[in-house]
Amino acid sequence: MGTAESWEISQFEDSLELAPSSVEAYVRDVSQFAEWAGRAGQRAPSDVDLRTLRRYLAFLQTMGRAQRTMARTAASLRRYFRWAQRNGLCEGDPSAALQAPRGGSRLPRVLSNDELHQVLEDPVDTPGHPGGEDPARDLRDRTILELLYGSGLRVSELCGASARDVDLARGRMTVWGKGDKQRVVPLSRPAIELLGEWLAGARDRQRGAGNPADVLFRNQRGNPLTPRDVRRILDRRSPVPTHPHALRHSFATHLLDGGADLRVVQELLGHSDLATTQIYTHVSRERLRSEYESSHPRAK
């Protein structure tokens, strides 16, 4: 059978920047496929071809799986094999032409003002992690979350940031997005203050032996921060289950709610296609409708 080691599923899991429930589903889909492929003698990603993937989806169909589940499974496999190719586990991407019925889409979650206040300013205490126990860690966590919301960074961009990317004098930061595309984002006033304090000394306490000294953020073990670390940070501070990407969603939606031009938001988010940014106009309209229905006496 295929083993977790040969498929490197735990490393794939670390690369995912999705809601916890989605991460769980993607990992489960890939693990089940790896087990199925292993029984057929294909013990590693490099053994898989498009025909195998199509046979697997056909197998799921005979098992009576729902159309939405089939669509998600295909998406999980496409994402996994793109990752596997980038990381040298297979030469090509056998899932590139894989087709499956598309499931319904959901609008991204946007945090309320009260939720944002608790996450950024007044975090909840969780067992084993009382607030104020470690001032340096608290400063790091506040800075990280302020960058995710205040500048709309992707989690991968934040984890890959270095100290030299920060320009406090000009109130901006250089980030490297998808496809190694570089862009410059503005820093919020709270982010400038927090980064200034972080770079002035607190960051030096987290340098890890043998690791690049220029890394902007590290975990408690002294290693460069990972997406999983960021999820744990938010779990400690949020009053409700929230994924770090929801802060980026909130950043974009709040800009549009405030009257920002869609192309400006596209530039700030680093989207190559305006259509990707347009989903936030739908979110914004939904919020307007909700406010109208809850506030206007003749709305209902």
C-alpha cells in the first residue's frame, strides 16, 4: 500500500491555507486516494496518471458519493498533485485535465467588528495560554494578526516575510505572492507601531540556531513560522472558530464597504485576475442587504 511517508501528506497539510474543516476534508480525500492507489500497486505520486484518477472518481461514483463530494475530491486531488509536482514528488501533474461536477460555491466569511476587536485588541484566554503570560509572544501574535487584516496578506506571504521586507519609514512592506510575484502593500498605523516594537528587540529573542536570522516571525521552537502556527495563534485569540484567511476576506470586504475602487483592492490583494476580486463585491452586497433588512422598518 501507499504510505503516508511516500505521499508526504502531512507536509501537504502544512501547505494548505484553508478553513480547518476544508483542510481536514482535503487531507482525508488525498489519504483515501493514496490508500486506494496503494492497493492497486501505485505506492507513490509518481506512479499515478490521469487514467488512475479518472478510475478513482468512477469508483466513488459507483459507491454513491454525492456530486458535491465528487467535486471536492477532484479539487483535493488537483491541489495535491500541483503541490506534489512543485515539491518534486512527481515529474508532471496527472490531475491537470481531471474533470468532475462542480459543487456549489460559498461566499467567504467576514468577521464582525466585535470579532475583529477581540482578535486584534482583546483576545480571549484559552486553557494553558492565559493572556499576558509571555509578552514577547503576545506582541508577535498581535503583529501577525494586524498584518493579516490591516494589509490583507496571505498566510504564505506572512510566513515567508523577512525583516528587510519591512519599510517602517514609508509605512509599507514588500511581499512575495503566488508565482513569486512581488507587490508592495501599505501598513496600518497599528502595524507600524507593533512592527517597530517587534523589530526593536523582541524579535531577536526568537532567533533559532541554524536558521536564517532575517526571518520576520518564528514559532516557539525558533523555526520559521508555518501556516499551521498561524492557525494556532488565531485559535488562541478568537472567540469563535476562525481561519486566518477570513482576516484577508474581511480586509477586502471592508475596503469595498468603505468605497474603495475594485481595481485598487485587486492590486492590494495581489490578484492577477479581476474576476477573483469580484467575489468580494458579492459579499459586500450581501452585507448591505443584511443591514437593510435588519434596519429599515419596511424591509420585511
